[in-house]
Amino acid sequence: MASKLKMIPLGGLNEIGKNLTVYEYGKDIILVDCGMGFPDDDMYGVDVVIPDVSYLIENRKRIRGMVLTHGHEDHIGAIPYVLDKLGFPPIYSTPLTQGLVELKLQEKGLLNRARLFTVQPGDIINLGCMSVEFIHINHSIADSVALAIKTPIGTVLHTGDFKIDVTPVQGEIADLTRIGELGKEGVLALSIDSTNVEKGGFSESESRVADRFDGLFRDCDKRIIVTTFASNVHRLDQLVKLAQKYKRRVGITGRSMENVVKISQKLGYMDVPEGVIMDMKQLIKLPPAKQLIICTGSQGENMSALHRMAFSEHKQVDVGSNDRIIISASAIPGNENTITKVVDELMAKGSEVIYERGTDLHVTGHACQEELKLIYALTKPRYFIPVHGERHMLHKHAQIAQSMGHDPRNLCIGENGCCIEMTQKSLRMGNSVPAGKILVDGMGVGEVGSVVLRERKLLADEGMLLVILTVSAEDGSLLTGPEIISRGFVYEKESAELFEELVRVTLESVDYCAVHKIIDIPGIKGKIKSNLSGYLYKTTKRSPMILPVVLEV
């Protein structure tokens, strides 16, 4: 039996989201989470980003199972895209997480082939030569767990996303007792969330949000519209309870929000009396003071319910001066501008908009510095491996560990794809495996690569010119055209002189080809494209995409 444990992050390091971690010992592989990420601003047309799992595809027969820490998209969102490629390994998760995974697999037509197993905090499962114990922790979604992965050389505590909430809305405080017991037994490595490592102190309790909401519901005679993360079941439950308190009826709009509410009611995380939640068509007939609408769109997403309301595209809800709109979520990095546009549009319609920057209607789901220190102190790990964060976050976390006495030789700031190799006596960076971003565009997975993105960026930045003409198959002479069409480059009616010059350059290019006996279509296209590109850059300092369409008769 090998004496070396490999931890291979395939996502979640030096980035936010796309979390996937591989634990490998001998012939056995365990996968922890399988999430998606958001596309960067220059990834035109890309819907989501998922991890590169080519290493796992090559080794799929060694995968003993996938264990999930919680149901957020950045931890489960990639499952429908990769599960079949990995040979449908068994998936172990808590009830709410499993319910969300089932919805995703059902949409992709994979549910009947998936092997899903429900676990509870305290359960232990055996996966090859390793075992996994599920430990209750607090987070901004119910049913979140940390993982104690027991290997032949020691235990790794993989926290997942977590916080320590001493007054949780539902359930109990994180199981610090069990984490402390693991520390006494001996923790080989601590793999810990770094998202909020730059924030001092402790995170606030989710229960405090209810008090802040209560003040906004009290004596309000307007319709109230609230957007928050669809997965934040605790907050949804609080909002429904406030609606009951102030005799409002509730409407849910946005597919992901509707799905989460249905699952939460089914599993008992939301106790909603009959008639409180109404169909939207019936709800909007009530007086504004009797309505509460809970919707998607906390990040300003284009297809979300709130975005459609803001831009008058929602089929049922017209917002205006009779609406108090509350955005109860912090902006995911990169989404600030999108959210601002939605807020501005809502305000332009006369709506009262209350959002996170001006109030305190959202609390984080991630541990701040003092909570992170507490977990470190309870576990006293031999090796310290910060995960789930951008590079500056991981370095800050490493500094905190060292300030608590951790030997810098026994900590590791990893890279996606780099094998972190552990024995009982050493920690080192080993060889790398393929890792990176696979882009999902509509139904296509991995079909959009760097070349396509470069072309899309060119189209977005510079536009396109389409040049259409017909030439003789015998001698390459011009028969009809050229017709030049601009898309995103210049407005044709206001650029007549430029288009006359473009026609001239095209004709010269065709004549050149005829004189030099260049009669093959690729050759003619190349000459036209080369000459037009040179002329346009010289005269306009712009480089639109040029697409010659040469027909041969």
C-alpha cells in the first residue's frame, strides 16, 4: 500500500467558485464537490465555467464516490455536465443538497442513471481505503457539512464553506465538539475555506437579518419585493414568517427560487400554512400592502425575475412608486455593475430600492478571521492548506496560520492541477495534472476555446465586415459585386466614402488575383482580406473581422 496521500485541487484555488478537490490514495479516488464558476467579462456568450476533469476521466475506474459539502452552485453546478463522463460514481450528500442535485440531473435527463445516497451529520461512509465522516457546520444554506476524510496515514478535515453561527435560524451551532475531538485524535491536514479571511472579527448571525427585515415590513403600505440568493432557505423561511405576521400573501417568481421553495417545503425546512403562498396571477390582484414577492435577481442576472421587472419584461409584475424593493445579498465580485444597472432602472420607475450597500440586510455565510483561528486552534493540524479563494486570500490565510505558530514548512498554497503530496512526515508539491476552465455555451460543453473567444472579443470590440462577390471559375475574373455589409463596425449610410474605398480595394484585389493567375477561392479570399485589413487599419486604426464570401460560377 502506498504511503502517500495526494490532494489535487481541480478548481477553487486562486479563484472564486468552480470548487472540485480530489483526494487520492493508492488505487482509490474520492471527489469532494463539483461546482461551476461565473464567466469573466471577456468570455462573450459563455453561460458557465466548469472544471477540466480530463484527469478524472482517465482515472474514472478508480473513483469510489463523490461527496458534497452543500448545495450552492459553486459546489454542485458542474455535476450535470461531467457525471456521465466520470462513469456515474455514487454521490453522497445531505437531504437538501441531494434535492437540488436531483433537479439539475432531471433537467439534463440523467436522474435515472445517477446513484444518489442521502447522509446525515454524524454518518460515516467507506470509500475504498478511505472513509468520510459528515460533520454539521453553519453556512448560508441548510444541510451544510464539513468532511473528516480518514486515510491510512491520517485524517484530513475539509471544512467546505462554513461559518460559526451561535444563534442559527434553524438547527444548531456548528459541531465544534466533534471538530475538537478530531483535533485531540490528531489531524494530518486542515483544508479550510478562505473566502472571508481578510475580514476581522466574527461573522454575524443569520437570525439578526429577521430583525432588520421586520422594521422594513412594519407600517409599510407598499408592495414589498425581496430578492436574495435562492439557496438561502433560512432567509426565505424568515420572509414567509414575516409575511404571515403582517398579513401579507407571498408570490414566488424565478425558476430557481420556485424549485428551492418546493424542495424546502417537502423536506420540512419551510413550514408554510395553506394559502400563504399564492399563484402570482392571483397575488397581483390583492392591494399592494397585502403582497410580498420573493424573486431571483440578487446579482442582476439578465434572465432573472428582478431584471425583467426592472426592464418591463416581466409578464406579471409592473414595478413603480407603490413598490419597496429590497436586495438582500452581497454582490459577487464582478457583478457590481450589473446590479447597479438594475437598481438604477428600478429607481427610474419610481420604486423605493433598499440594497446592501446602504443597509445591512445580508450577512455572510463564510467565517471571518476569529472563526478561522478557532478551527485552527481546535484541530492543531500538522499541515495547513488554505482553499476556496483568490491568491491574496490564500496568502493572507497562510500568514494567520503562521501567526498562530504554524511551521511555514508545513503549509501549502496550491494551484489548480498541482498535486499536493502528504506523508506522515512531509508535505510537498508534486507533479501537475490537466486543470483549467471548460466553457459551457448553451448545449455546447468545451466547444468554445481560446480561438473562438478571441474571435468573439474581436467582434465585440471592432465589429465585422462581410464582403460578397462572384468570380469566374475559368479565370477568376469578377462577375458580380462586391457587396460590403457592416455589422458593428460603422453605420453604412453615414460612411459612404469609406465604403466606396472598400469596394475599390476589393476590386483591386480581385484584379491582382486574375493577373497573377490566382483562381483558387482560398487564395482570392486571402488577398481580399489582407488588403482590406491593411487599408482599414491605416485609415481608421481599427481591425474589424473581415469575412470574404467568394462564390464561383
